[in-house]
Amino acid sequence: MVSGVALMTETAVMADVVIVDNRDFWRVEAHVDGKVAGFAAYRDKKGRRVFTHTEVDAAFEGQGIGGTLARAALDKARADGVGVVPLCPFIKGWIDKHPDYADLVVPE
């Protein structure tokens, strides 16, 4: 099993996606049927969570994995009390489409 903290969101349960904060690799992962379907890489830096890259495996594209992953990663940042620096274009675009997460964004 991947080390880390398992995070379940309402969206994740509906899509049969298990979200894991894998601190060994500094990324939030989306698991489907025991396989890593995608991840959002980050670094924690001075009270900020800097998202650098998000990737969804081609076999899982078009199934909402990216959105589920973004929501869970940002919910985790909020729960951890850290601001977000969305260097990753996918995370930035997701926040732009979901303004209720804009309050998390802080300057680099």
C-alpha cells in the first residue's frame, strides 16, 4: 500500500476514486482499482502549497479524475491551513472555474 494519508471526498466516493496524500513523493494521488490514475505534485514552502504539475494516466482520461484530484488536493490544502500557489496550469484553470477556491490562492 502507498504510504500517506487516505483522503475521501464525496466526489471521490461517487467516482470510485480513492485519494491519497502521498508525502513520500510530495503528491496527491487518485487511485482507481488499486492503480495510480493520476497525481498532483506539490511542494510545501513557507506556509504555502505550491502545485507544480498534475497528470492523469491516458487510460483514465475523460472520467473526471483530474477534477476529483484537484478538488481533493485543494480541500486538503484548506484543511491543512495553507495557501496555494497554482503554478500548474491544470490546478490554476480548475480554480478559475471554481471561484469558491480562489480564496486559497496566495502570491508566490
